[in-house]
Amino acid sequence: MDVLLKVLKQLRLPPELQPLKKELKKLLKEKRSVKVCSTEDEELIAKIKAETIKLNKNNVTRTQAYYDYYQEYPEIHWSFLAHMVSRNAGWNMTDLRGEFLSRILNGEEQKAFFAFLERGNWLIFQDVYPQLLLYREWKRTRKNRFHLLADFHVSTFMEVVWNHYLQSKDVEVLTYGLIINEQNYIQNRVMNDSVFQKKVVDTLEFKLQDYLAFNHILFPYMQDGNVSLKGDTVHQFQHVEARIRFGKKLYQILFSSEKNQVKHWAAANQHTGSRKDYWSHLFNDIQDKVPGSAYTAKLQGCHLKNASSRLYSPQLLAVWDTFDHEPAQEEEWCKDWRILYLLKEEEAAGKGKIEADYCQSLEGLELAALAKKVISTFT
């Protein structure tokens, strides 16, 4: 982020964001504290904490919570983006116990990768959902209580962004603000965590993300009676700047011309964590073959060869138990007001073409699984 800030210092802040600069500079200089003014505030904080804990049980519950919130408040675009990205996180989690990665990674590696994905998913939800519930309270009462974000240890940056949104209704600035916040929030807590660094980030498998298909974000949608895919691929996932720019591109892709088709697909298909949710012709959440049996090549692009059984993609709750999380580290990530420049830094979204790359990654995973079988035969 230091390199990014050096670049941002050379830019000019748009006039409409000048009030955010003034407020953020002021708040960063102050010693921030919780400003609970009434019993009503205390009751609201307790209610929000309880609801957040209840819905943050696992990837399935939090993914549904994002969707339900968007249905209630469609002006909060980020919630639908979070719903679709969280679906992808669930698919990646179940891939670890699915057809290919269960053959490529050993049991301990699978658990380490799951803990990495689950921790990031959990952390983002426990940070952002109180923000969403405070917006719900504002809609109900028209009383701004975003000063209470301090009690949830949410960054000062987001207090400023939410206050701006209440005045401007600039949904793009709010969405970009939430993207910037979430990626900075998990940087030290996940990406730079010493345990995850050793067991995940520094491993060969993580460095070969492109090959393992962990970095594709897919948005299924109906087209001509079939489910098609759009989305994008992130590179250099360990760098916060890359993830922020990627998040912006995903937002632009998702809220493009096919937005309604993606929304219709999401409404018709409940999230289970199985890739059968979108491509039942290729994936099945029940193993068609005896577990541990020899694997033979099945794929030709994103289609099965004649008489081949479907790829195993289990439902998440069938293969992963509820994960017990340590409390989130209390730390203010925002140290420099110049991060505000990222609120208006545009990223070219591209056309969101992903299907061919995704199919190629599946074939690569199949080859890796077959190679693993051959290597194990001679060791």
C-alpha cells in the first residue's frame, strides 16, 4: 500500500470528495472512542452484534444474508456483489474436497486452504454487516448512528464514506469504499498473518493460483435457456492494490447489461457451495464413483466425454464443519487520507469473458490430478 500511496499523492482529489478529505483528516487526528449516548444506542449495538454473529455461522449463512439484505435495500449494490463473490468463496471451499483438489492436495493442505478462505470470508462479514444494519436503522429512523461504528472496530474510513453516502446517494463511491475497506481489513489479518503465510500464501499451490482455478470469479446468468458465465480473473492476489482494482472491475461487470439475468439466476438458485448450483450437466453433489478409486480423464472443454460420470462438487455443509474463529484483531488500517483517491480511480471493466479461461483451468486441474496419480504410482 505504501507504493500505491506514493502514486496517489500525485493525483488531484475531485471537488465532490473534498468534504471527505476534511472529515477523514480530522477523525484520523482524534483519539477515536465509542460515543454511546443512550440506552437506546446500547440496545442497538447489542442487537446488531447478536444478529451479525447469528448470520456469520458459515459461508452458506453469510452468503444468504448478503442476498436477503440486497433484496431489502437494492440501492446498496455492494451487498449483491458480496453475495456473488461469497458464492465463489463457497465453491472454492468445496473444490478442496471435490473431484480434483482432493487428489492434488493432502488432507492438511486442504484444511489450511479452507481455514484461509473461511477466515477472510468471516472477517469481512463481521466487519461489514454491522455497517449494513446501521444503514437499515437510518432508513427506519432517519437518525444517523454511524458514529457507533467505533464500537464494532470498523475503520474511520467507512464512517466518513457512509456519512458521505447519506448526503450524496453516490452508490459508486459507497461501493468502492466498501471494496477498499474490506481488502485493507483482511490484509494484515489474513494475507500477512504468519500462520497463513507459512501454510498457504508462500506455498507452491498458492503461487500457482491461475493453474488451480482459485482466482476466477464467476457470475452465472441465463442466456437462451442455458447458464452462461461472465466474470474475471485476479492476478497477484496477495497484493491489496490488485484485489481492490479487481473488486472494482467485478462491480462494473456485475452491474452491466446482464445484471438482471444474474439477479434472476441468483433468485432461482439457492447457494449450497456445490458447483452443481450453476452447471448441473458437469457437476454433481453426490459422488458417482467409489471414493478413492482411480481417476480417468473425463473432460473435453467444459463438457464430459461420452459415458463419463459428472465431476464431484459437494455441498459445503456436507464436507466442512463449522469453523471456530478467534476474535478479530482490533486495528485501524486507515492511516492516510490519500486513500480517498481510490474512490474515483476508474478501472476498465472489460467484457467479463471468463468461460473459456475457466474451462481451460478445469482441464488443467484434471491434468494435475492425473499427473498426481502417475507420480504416486511410482513413489
